[in-house]
Amino acid sequence: MYLMFQLRRLDVWPVDDLGVRQGFGLAWGIDPPPSAKQLVPLGDRFRPYRSVVARYCWEAVALFRAGSEPALR
């Protein structure tokens, strides 16, 4: 998180973060959400902007929590 938010690095892929894994699963319709090991190669196509995709994954979780997905509340 320090690399992304303080140093503003664009190519950080935090696969161990639960929010990123859940958000990626929600955005791409993967059920159950991918594990950290499965998420590593899935982020390769977003190089060099994986930090941006991670932010969208976090936002996907927030949107689903505020919406109609009771399992994420």
C-alpha cells in the first residue's frame, strides 16, 4: 500500500489483499474469488497499470456492499 499511495507506483499488484481478490472476482464474474496464487498471472495483462486495476477492484467491492449483495455486507 505504501508503494501505491505514498510513492504513487503504477505497477503494484497486491495479490494478498482480500479486497483486490474479491473485487476481481466480482468484476470478472469469478466465483469463488481467485486465490493469491491464481491472481498473479491474471494481472499480467494489465501491466504497467496494475495499481489502477487494484483500485477498481476495491471500488467494485464497495459498490457491491452498498448495493444488493448481502454476502459482502
